[in-house]
Amino acid sequence: MDQNKLDAKPENEDTLPRGDNFKSIVKDAFNDFKVRERNFFLALSRSQCLKFGDNPDPMYATCHMRHHIEILLTLKEVKTCALIAHYTARDIVTEMVEQCLKPVMQAYKLSRYGFQLHQITHPMHTTAHSGFQNAWVFADTRLAL
């Protein structure tokens, strides 16, 4: 399996329907990720926090990097995907994905419900952003556009 993709499934694992029990899975996955993400950002060093702006307080980064809301909106089928990125702290964001989101994806078998996590590995510059290379996309592959 590609280390940057969590959509590959063993042949014996079928997709799972989003039935009544899916609501509790969404709730549990959201709460798990929220706590992991918060703890991750609160544990950053002062020098790491400066990558997010001019405030070295970990609470600043914690308050500004709330990907759990975007993930929840994707899990609740409000959004088709969530971009997980920061233009000056790409390495920290990737570490957060590795330590926080990937374990949640695996624990709650989110790929079997049609959710995928991909890293943008190619340059993708826009007029408003220096580039999304190394950013992450959490996507709902079952939601119609």
C-alpha cells in the first residue's frame, strides 16, 4: 500500500454501508481525531509554533489549526473533501496527519465507508497560495458532487 494513501483495501474487505450505525462511527471518529489533533498541537515546541505565525504559544496553533471541523463536515456528507494544509508548516501538518488522522482512519475503517486520504505530491501553485504540494486531502468518494 502506498504510504500516502489509505484507500487500498485487502481483497477480503468489502465496502461497508453507511447505515444507522455509521452515525455513531462518525461521532466516535470525530471525537477521537479532535482530541488527538488538539493534543498534538498543544505539544508543539515554541519554535514549531512560530511556523504558524508570530505567536510562539501552542494554544495559538491549536486554535488556528482545527482540521477536526473540516473532517466532521466531510464525514457528515456536508463537504466532499477537506484540505489539510499550511503554507509554512507543511512538515508539522504531515506529522499531524501521520500521528492523528491516519490512526483514526484505520481504527474506524473509514476507507471501507468510502473515505480516502491522499497527499498532494506534485507542485500545485495558485495565485493566492504558494502551493499545495505536500498538503493532504481527506475525501468522500461516495458523495455526489
